[in-house]
Amino acid sequence: MTDWITLFASLITLAGLNLGALRWLLDRHEREQRRDLQKIENVAREVADLRATLPIEYVRREDWIRFGATLDAKLDALREELRDELAELKRETYGHRD
């Protein structure tokens, strides 16, 4: 009878150890899963921040070229107006002396 009790106690102990190990593994897996989820949330937040700040800090090459061309055209027009004004002033100034 004591052999059966010893065998039964051993089986109960082994089952308890297995359940404890299984519980430990599941807890460890859950902790790692939460940690990974936190990392994913951090990456998602960083990507969202990047998407928000990128248009403010970055200018596409085509946009920069278009901006430069527009600015050059405005400066050329301004230079042409100044030349016309200077030519008119020269005519008025030197025309009155003759």
C-alpha cells in the first residue's frame, strides 16, 4: 500500500512540477509578447511622428527645382523692370541736358 501511495505522491509531484514549468513558460511568453507589442507600438508612434514632420522638414527635388525656377523668373522680371526704369531715368536726365 505504501508503494502505491509513494507512486501516487510521485505522480502528483511530477504533475505539479510540469504544471509549474508550463505556467512559467506561459508567463514568460506573455511577458515577451507584451514587450514585443510595446516595441511595435513605439515603432508605429515613431513612424507617425516621422510622417507628420517629414513634409515640414523635407522638400522634394522637383518642388525645389520648381521653386528655384519661379524665383529666377521673378528676379529676371524684376531686373528687366529695373533696366527699363534706369533707361527711362537716363533718357529723362540726359534728354533734359541736350
